[in-house]
Amino acid sequence: MALKISGMGNGVDFGLGRLARLLLAVVGLLGIAVPAYAHHPSGGGISTTFLEGFLSGLGHPVIGFDHLIFVISVGLLASAVARGYWIPVAFVLTALVGTGLHVMLVSLPLVEVLISASVLVFGLLLAKLEKPNTAIMAVLAGAAGLFHGYAYGEAIIGATAVPLAAYLIGFTFIQAIVALTAYRVAGLVKGSSVERPDFLRFAGCIAIGSGMAFMAASF
């Protein structure tokens, strides 16, 4: 017997919405539970081979829940506006620049604070019913990418060219996959009778709470 809930459609659609919200809630709780600085996939060791660098690159944006929640937020926001693909593209490209700055020993201020602030800001954007235009969000994502990428660079300082290149490939690849997955989930929700704005606002609330927790931990 299908479960009917006002505004939510039939039982199958309710199940999809509930599953999506549950997944977001789990991510949010993990993000709050894990300190923002506890995300060095190689345990502090320097990668010495292509495989080590690649695996470290894959792990950093996922083990670091501040990064993970931000990339998910990027993908969800990309689904909500025209030509939204520019938002994750801007983030991924500037993250590479940020890592390059760290490798070249260029100093950026308040990195962890600004990473936490980026999670909070993108949560607020998700929670808003009317989104800013794509260009504004791409600029914000690009600015955030510099600091997220700078944080990624900490794990590869001192590595030679081969593991460094593999590390860049790894974290670029995983960020693209995470953002695309979030984009697709939002598309599935849109295709059901679940109200997509409600789903995005729910995701935004999780990002806001996580961002506030990350900021508290960064001081």
C-alpha cells in the first residue's frame, strides 16, 4: 500500500526523498563529528609513487568532511541554475591553483576558517529559495577552491613530480565524481514528485550546521 503524504506524492516518491535526505543527514552528522583538520589520508607520510599519490589525492577530499560537504553543495547548486556546470568547473580548476600555491610555499591566511566559512556560505545559498546567478556562484566557488586546494597541498609537500601529478589527478577526479553524483541525485529528486526546493533547503541546513561546527573547531 503506497504511503500518501500531502505535497510529497506517492509512496515511491516519498521513499526517494526520504532516502536522499537520510544520506545528506548522515554526511552532515559525520561532518560535525569529525574535526575539520583530521583529513590526511596518508597519515602524514609523503607519497613516493604514482599510486600512493593518486590514492592520497582520492582520499583527501573524502576524508576531509569539510571538503566533502562543500563539494556536495557545489554539485547540488549546479543543478539548480542554468549552465550550473561552471560552478564545479570553477572550483576544481582553482583548487589545482591553490595546491600549486602551497607547493610553491606561498602563504594564504586563515585557510581553515575560510574553508569552514565556504561550507556555511554555500549552505546558505542552498537554503535560499531564489539562487544568485551562475556567474556569482562560480566566482564564489572559484574563490573557495583556492583555499580548499591550498589545504589539499599540505599532504603532498615535499613529494617529487610523479606522485605530485598523481595527487592532483586523484583529487580532481574524486571531486568531479562527488559533484556529478550530487548533481544527479538532485536531478532524480526533481524528476520525482518530491519538492526539489525543499530537498535543497534541507541540504543547505545541513551544510549550515556543519559549517558552523567546522568554524568552531578551527578557532
